[in-house]
Amino acid sequence: MTLPRLPRRSAAVLGATALALSGLGAVAGPAAAEARGIDDACTGNTADAGFTDIAYLTADGEDAVNCLVAYALTEGVSDSQYAPAQGVKRYQMALFLHRELAHLAAANTAIAMPHGAGNTFEDVDGLSEEAQTAIDALVAAGITDGRNDTEFDPHAIVTRLDMASFIVRVQAYVADQLADGTAAYSADDSTAEFDDLTMGVPRRDDVYALESVGIVEGTSTTTYAPYAPVTRAQMAFFLTRHLDENIESGRSLAVGQDVVWNSTQVLAYGDLSDAVAAAASGDVLVTMGEFTETERILLDDDGVVVTGRGETVVHGSFEVRSAADVTLDGLLLTDYVTAAGVTAGVYLADVTGVEITNTVFVGGDEGTFAGRGVENETGGAVEGVRLLNNEFYFNVTGVYANPSADYVIDRNVFQQNTAGSVNDADSTIRENVFGSNGEGVGLNSTGSTVAGNLFGANDVHVADYTRTYSLETIQAANGFDADVEVAEGETANLIVDMG
């Protein structure tokens, strides 16, 4: 079957000059190696990450940025912005390289992840814990050091010369871990000659070492611009080319169809249920690809986030039990698992503060309805559950709020389900779209709020099984794409299309 696409985050398109966003500049001349492609690392891993400010990059530049997201090396400066023209700061470079090392170590067990024992830098205290960990690890591995014993200078902009040295040292660390001297890059293999890399330029051999394997190129056939700042757009090229060289050489693996990154613990898993089982409270799991699960995936630790990148498809179900503040985001769930007689994409029991966002629930196929998208255990405490910006297709019921539930159902799409939202518990149902369902909203408790929704082409838009609501008030508080009327049905009062 054809699965619906995941919801897209929207934001205003940001302008920038083509010069600032153009990537790495001119291709080096005949005397230099060509910049390598990124096919080995990025084929199949360039799904649109949702950044609206990279439209002015070349197609290759956009692919490099999106590929970085697929490898969990960046999340951008926000959900919708990558800031490609911004210079890369030293602490950001540490984050990029630490995350890249995490991938290399996860893909090749011979490479150990470096760990630091703390440093004496007095100017890093305001950075995130991840940034401080990255700096400690890179210092311990000899990949970077401070300006002096007490200053790292985390907000200084990285130059093209600095960048070359960072990546050469990362590769030297990899070569040392593999006990393979051929894995290190050497300036002796370069045929380029850049006029601005004179004998007085420190670490110029690092540039030639990277040039020899196509990771860097000149800004012209005769210049490298060693002291020019590295932009985030350029950094995407440098890192994806570095990944590509290691993958082509057999030292690492590309992100596959079944990869889960625990970005908190910096670990990778090929199985979603294994990643969730190993997660601790507060961990963030970044999923990419397609997963098939024969049993419900149990989430029972507080604060765990499972978020999809690109189009993450899960053939199976989640069960969130005895946990608080769990988030499921950006997934596509289908082929739900049946357990204890209940077939549901997400099953909730004794939870509080659960958020399910930007997720697609596909119960069956066109004309065939199966399962419930979200359902809670009858009698189990379910408090503060928010369903935001999700889509529900071909379910018997999109959302089933059993008694004792506390749901906010906000800005979702319910399309072609037997029933969109059935509420045996008081729920807030607002600003959703209900279209072509057998029943849009079913009310089986007396305290639900139904407002700001749009109804269209449902057999029944709203069914009040308690016969206590003023359906005229509900009619006035919502939108309908055709004239409707209130009718008295055999088991409920109804809002239906006229005629």
C-alpha cells in the first residue's frame, strides 16, 4: 500500500545571498584532486530535513546538509533553520566531530569512543553538557586543545585551516584505533600547490593531506584561503566527504534502513525495541528507516523521546506504561500489534504528560479499517496526554479515550476512519480536521469540549451518546463544509449533513 507522507514542519523561507551559501567555492584545477562525492555516505540518506533556509545552496549542498541530519550530526539551529551562512564556532566543531566519532565507533567495534576526565578550561561552563563532554573527549584524544590551560575559546570561529587540522587529527585517531597506518591521511599524497599555503603557514600539511583524498578543495586553482571562516554549509561538505571516504574504504558503514541513535548515550542500535529497552530516563532516540516489530515496544522510563528523521516507518506498536513525560514524534505507525485483545498503534496505561506529535497512524488500507491509533487502558490513570499535529487513516478508531483518560486532541487530521475520535472520558477536541469518516467525534462522557474543528463528508459529524450536550452550541463552535442539522438518532443525538 502507499503510505501517507509524514507531516511537514512549516516556517517562513529565509533569504540569503548565493555567495554566502554557495558551499566550498571553485573546483580545484587539474593539479589538484577532485573533491570526492558523497554517494557512499549519503545515497538514500538525503530526505528533506525540513530546513527552509538551505534553498539557495546547490543541490549537492542541500544533500550534504540533509545527510548530516540523517547521521544525527546536526539538528540545525531550530526545526526549520540550519543557518548555512553562519560561521562554525569551536564548540560547535567539537560537537560535530564528537558525533561523527560516535557514528564511526558504533559502525566499527575496533574504534573506541574517546572519553575525557574533565578539563581545566574556565570558559566552557556556560555550554551544554553535551558540548563540554565533546570538548573533554576530543582533548583526551589529542584532536584539539585549548588556547592555553584555562581557555578553550569556544565561541571563536573555525578557519579553513583549523578545520583541516581537526579532521586530520580525527582520522589519525581512527587509524591509531584500527592499528592501520594506511588509514591516516598524508600530505605526501597530494599533487596540489596553493600559493597562499606558504612555508610560513602552520599546519599547511593538514590541508594537503585532506586534499589528497578529496575532502577539501581550493577556493580557486591556486588558492585555499586558509584563514577564511568555515560556514555551516561548508562544514556539511567536509564532514559528509570525510564519512564517505571512511565508508568507501571499508572502515565504517553508511546509515542503513534500520538505525536508532541514542543521542544522549551516544550509542547506535539496529533494532528499535533493543534501543528502547536500553534507554534510560531522559534519553533521546533518533530513528531512521523502517522497523518491523512483532510485539509492542514498551516505554516505561520517564522522559524518553523517540523521534523520527525523514520517513521513519514502524510496522508495530508502542506501549507507554507507568511513565511520565514520554514523547513520540515524527513516526509512521502501521500494522499494529494485538496484545490482550487490543490492537492499537500506541497503548497508554498509568501515564502522565505523554505527547504524541507529527506522527501518522495507518490502521489498514484504503477501504479496510483496522485497529485504533491511540487508546488507553480502561481504569488506568492517564493524565495530561496531548495529541498534536498527527494524522489518522483507515483506523477503526483514530483516538479512543477510555474512561479515566485526560486527552487534549489538538490540530490532528482524521481521514477515512470508521470513527475519528471516540471519547468515553472528558477530552478537549480542538482545531482538528475530520473528513470522510463514518463518525467524526463520538461523545460518551458529559464534560468534553469540541471547538474550532472542521468537519466534512463524514456520515455523522458529531454523535452525542449521552444526549446531554447542546449540539446547536457545538455546531456554532465548529466549521462544516456543508449545511448541517441536529437530528435525534436511535442511540444518540447527531450533527449530520442536511438532506
